[in-house]
Amino acid sequence: MILLFAGLSFAECLASTVKGLDISVLLHGNGSASITEHWIIDLDDEDAKTEWYVAHKWLGDMRIEKLTVDGYVPGKEGLTRFETLDEWDVDADREEKSGKCGLANDGQEICWGFGDWGEHEYVVRYELTHLVKSYDTCDGFNHCFVDMNCAVENAKVTITTTDGIALSEQNTRRWSFGFEGQIVFNGNTIVATPKGDVGNGKRIIVMLEMDKGMFSPDSEASESWAARKQRALDGSDYLKSDSDDEEWGFWDIIGVLLVIIAGLILYFCTDIVVTILMSLCWMLLCAAWWVVSLSPLRTWRRRKKLGIAEGRYFRDTKKEWTLMQNKMVVDDLSYVSGMSNERIIGALLLRLMAHGDVAIIRDKYKGELHDMLKIVNPIDKIGEGSKGDDLLCKHALKLLTLASGKDLILQPDEFEKWCKVKSHVTEIKNFTDLLETKYDKEYIKRNAADLFALKAFLKDFSLLNERSMMEVGLWDEYMVYAEFFGLTDQVKSEMAKICPEYIQMSPLAQSLEVAQEGDIVYMFSDTIYTCASSAVQRAAERSVAASGFSSFSSIGGGGGSSGGGGGGGR
């Protein structure tokens, strides 16, 4: 194992990471596109790299024009407009490239000097001519927007139009390839969002097919759209049928049984000690790589820079806080793994209980007592003007209202059964789509220290005599964030000791007092999130994906695309 790590170069251990990449594509009537790329890059390799480059391949008659870069320049505050050079010298040193940008490799590589190592922000703008082409039956493109040689976190591609053109489900078919995630309509905008990181082989390829007459492209394609589309769909998940995943034949079952039997024979015929040692070696290898990659050190440095410190307490919540943005903070600054969406839903349920909209009751179901949710203030539609946590709460309450039936009591398995009805998928998806948030560096700077200080305060609640701070609304928020951080049972117990009358004054506390099952709120939230996610996934698999009306992205496929061809620091 030591020899393995000795063989890794120091540069590989300090690979740069893109912490955020937001690409906005504005399509013009003539088929060209104005593209804005917002990069947040953590450049760790202090000595070896002098520039950042983004390669484009197979552009054909497309050209990159009017390049500008605004970004970090050593010694200057904020974003500075870079000097755009007519010719880019890849071999120039770091100082010569600092504050400058240009095109290399016959205009197919966008390059800029990063000036110095560390985490920096860059805004890259350029025109891409002839992106949308005229085909025999439609206008369209198949283009790779992201294909980097390093990890890219929090990536997103947004496509919209100008010149009075409006994209819609009726006039535009959409596909995406190279990543696991979604490509959806948001009004007249198409948004492609990966589920996790991209880069290092994972790409963001988008293919759009638009009705004839919407655009007047300057460029005409040399092949038919059918041929172009088929090349992209070959090898993709879009061509799978439902039966590929759901129906098992006789030989499928026999094959699985044979594999299980073979595994059991191998297990019992192999020295158990050897098996244990191999497992331990693998765990040690993973742990060692985690340390050698300097991930915990980099996170520790960022936390310290943001003011997150042991022993610091924050006893309040902020008006600008939202659960989803705070989840983004926790995910970004966690040493190992981030926060699950189940915690968010649990916090929403507690907030609904605090408002008196939902309550926990204990009643008989099929002859046995169960903890169940009762909808006290049902809603069937959401008014305009709601946003943030209020919008999330209303969507959650609407789902619970619809699923609970005429008696407004959500019985065991009732939500799961409701989610399996195809006609309910739109309502479910309206909610699950809200469980995503955009990476916001400034929000993290403003709130990270206080958020983690609130967590420390809740963990040490028993050590602090906060009796004098009794205010039901604030203590309800403590319970909401206790669920957010996974501390509900602990904080509830301490609150009961410090202020017994809180139970009588808060609908939230009264609901938790009724429940007999441990961690009941997490059990509810886990059921809600699991069933809702499964419903959305089933709907995606059932859709006629090859027709371009599906919202899920395919890992495979995407052949014949223009655009991305690698990039990173060099």
C-alpha cells in the first residue's frame, strides 16, 4: 500500500477542483449563442500550473468569438476584466498570463491565467456561432457543455432564448447525456442538473430538437436529424424499455441463484482470516487516500477561514436562513458526507407542527396502535408569493393533504400507495424539484459560522441554563434545527428538563409528546422522501424517453456531439 501511494505524483494528490460551474446559454434567432460561464475553482497545485483551459472539439463551422474573462488578479479586489490577447502563448509563465485570456489550438481552447493558487471566481463570456443548425425536419444541436479532466461540483447548464423565441414542452424535445441527473423545463428555460459531480469522464451533453420556423439558422446541417439523433441515442438509457428493468425471466432468476450459490461456496471455502484481512486492507486504503488527498485539511482550512470554531455558540436563527441553503452550507463544509434530504423533510414536518397545520396522533390501524400524521389545516392549492421555507412547507402540506384521503389522517403505507398512482407524479415532482439549491458562495461566507455555532449550542443545550430565554417561537425553531442536525431526541429531552411548561405551550412539543415510537419524525420523513423519489424515478422510466419528453438524463449515449473535449489546470 505504501508503494502504491509512493507511485502517485504530488500533483495528482493536489488536483484542482471546480467548486461551482453555472453555464448560461442564450440562443439567438440566427442559431448563435451567447454563453456565460461562472466558475469557482479551487486551484491547489501551487507550482505546476500557470493557466486554466477549456477545450472544445469537433466544432465544424462553429467559432468562439468575443471572448472576455472577469476574475481574480493578484493584488486587486473583486473581479477584474482580463486583457484578451490575439494570440495565446501556452508556454508563457504564470506572471505573464496573470490577468490575461485568449484562444489556443486554432481557436478551440479558451484559456486564462489564474494568477495564483487558491479558490478563485471567474466569469467567462463568449459567442458561439452556428450552434443551432437547420436540419431537414427541425432545427437543433447536440453539444457537450462540460467535459473536464478534474472534479466539477455543483454544475448546471441553463438554456434560454432571445429574439422573441419561447421554448416549451410543445415545441422543443430535450435529451441530456453523460451524467446522472435531470434536464427539465423551468418556464421557458431548460435546465440540466447533475445529481453529483461531473468531470473525469462524466460530461454534460445536451441535445435539443426544435420545431421548424422558431429559428432562422445561418448554418445548414450536412446530415439528417434522424441520423444525428440516432447516433446520440445509441447506447443510452433512453432506448431501454420498462421490461428491461422490471420483468425477470426464468433464466434471469436461475442466473442470480447460481451467482449467490457460487458466492456462498467461495465464502465458506476461503480462509475467513484472509477475507477479514483483505477487507481491512481495503478500508485502510480508502481511509489513507482520504487523508493523502488533503480533503480534510482543505475543509478544515476553509472552516477556520469562515470563523467556525469550537466553543462558539449562536442562540438565534436568521431571517435570511432557509433549510435548503443551510443544507448547501453543511454539504459544502462537511468532512465526510453531507446532509440527507430526509432531514430537510423532517424539519419541514416540525415547522408544520409548530404552525398547527399537522399533528401526530396515536390511533388504531388494523387492530394495532400506530403513530400517524393528522392534517389539521389541509390545503389543495398554493397561492402566489410564497418562497423559501414557506413555499417548501406549503408544497409538503399539499402532498400530505392529498395523500391522507377524506379522513385527513395519513395511515401507515397510505403515502406509499398514493405515490404509486401515475396521475399524482406531477404534484410529487413539484415538491421534489424544490429539494435542490444553487451553490452560493456569499451565503456560505455570511452564515456558515453562525449555523455551525447554533449546532454547537443545541448539542450543549443541557450545559446551558437558557430558562430565561423562554420564547415559544424561538424554542420551536430550536426543535426544527435539532431535527435538521439530527439532534431531536436529545434537545427535546433537555427542553423538558429546563422548561416543562414548553410542552403545554407549543403544538409542536405536544405532537412529539404524543408519539411513542423513537425518532418518529425521521421515520415519517424517510417514508415521504423515499416514496416521492421512487415515484419520480418510475415516471421517468415509464416516459417515452426517446421522444425527448423525459426529464431524466442518460449516463451513456450522446455520440456525435460537438463541444467539450477536456480541460483543467496546466
